[in-house]
Amino acid sequence: MRKLVSPPDDLDPTQAHTAADLAACLRRVQLLAGNPSLRELEQRARRQGRSLPRSTTGDMLSGKRLPRKPLMLTFLQACGINLGEDPRWLVAWNRLAALAAETPEHRPLSEDILADVRAAGLTRIGTTYLTDMQWSALFADVRELDIYMAYGQTWARMHARDLARLAARPGARIRVVLADPHDQLTVAVLADRFDLTTEELRQRIIATGGDYAALRSDTGATIEIYYRPGDRMFSFYRLDDTAVLGFYSHARTRAASVPVFVCERPGDLYDFITEEWQAILRDSRPA
């Protein structure tokens, strides 16, 4: 990666008076770094363990609004800026953020929300993920399905027909990570949450894994089943370039509704789910 050890004297972000001025400085940094494409910058950031979605970076460089601080810093590091040696970027961002806070009427809230939704890749927000998420449309022509849940017996059986169609597609892949039924602490915590005995929960996890294993065939999709210990704060389903993220309720009875988000690639929320999935797989073992 090319480093901008000595940026030119006229590249001073602290002279930026608006988001557009700051964006001009950022575009200059990109040019001085060899003008890498947004795709290349995204790949550089990923190698550093960070997220830099192309669409969000493009919005930032347009200068229409002040970027989020982590996004700007990730961009600069991907371009080779040593932020420890050049604190002017943080100074510039903090000053512009303070100015924006003093003049909230400068940008209508609705426009900010729209920009945030666009950056996140959100396409829908709901509260009933079992029935209201148009699952049949999400399953249409899908080639890769990744699932992370405690056991999800109800969901799997509700969508048995869609799962069977996907499992029959040569070259397709289904990966599912369930709670580890052989980890005593995991089973105890989740059984308490779902108001089940530990044996009831253990049997449900094993039964769900068996349902997925039964979908295997010599000519169909690759089906991988994993166990992961630990509590669950959320579940998600990733169907190619679309993901559904749902939260759990802390009540001991099944909640009638929980927040659920549908997002697509490219988008910050989709990137979060992708990165979580990679971390989850590293902590899992084959069932």
C-alpha cells in the first residue's frame, strides 16, 4: 500500500469549511495514493479487518453530507494515511460535526435518515420475521444460504418446501450454525431464555440439525451443519446478496414480534452480517 508520508502543504483538511470541502480533500488523498478504485480500497480495508463499502465511500466522496467518522478514518488508512502522525483529519471532522450540531436546520432530518438507510442497504424493517418477510421471494433462484440461530425449528419447518428446492439445486450451498447441544452452559442459558428444560432444548437443536442433514443428496446442494457454543443476541439468514437480521426477546415466553431488518449488498448492515458470519464460522465445529 502506498503511504502518503509527506502530503503537500496545500492539502490541509483543517481548512475545510463544509462537507464538500472535506470531500475534496479526501478525493485529493485518493489521487495522491495512486487513484485506487473504490473496489480496491474496499479490498484494502477488508485486509485490515475493516469495512469500506463502495457505495458508502462514493457517497462520502460526493461531499453531500459529513461522513461518519469511522468511515472517513478507514478510507484514509486504506489510502495510506498514518492518522497517528497526521491528526488534522480528526480535528477537521470534529469541527465540522460541531458546526453541523449548531445548525440542525441546515439539513432536514428526513434526508439524513434516507441517506443512512441507503448506506445500510436496508430494504425493509418489520417485527414478524416468520410470516411477513416474503420468504418465497427471497428464496427465488438463491444459490447460497447461510443461517445462524439457536435452533429455529419452527422456521425450518415452515420453509421446508423452499429449503428442499434449494437443496436439490446442483452447485448450491446451505450452511447452518446452531447452538451447541453438547455445551452445558450454552444449553442452560438458552433453555432458560426459551422457557424449556435443558433436555427439551437439546433435543430440538439435534432435531433441527437432523432436518437439514436429511436434505442432503448426491446430486444436490452442499449442506454443512455446524455447532457453536455461546448465547445468541440475534439470528440471521443470508440468501446470496440479501440478508435478514432478527433479534431475540429477553422475555421467557416467545415474543409476538421482534425487530427484523432486511438488507442487501452493498450496504453497511450487510457487511456487518458478512463479517459476523466469518467470525461465527471460526468459532464453530462440524455437527
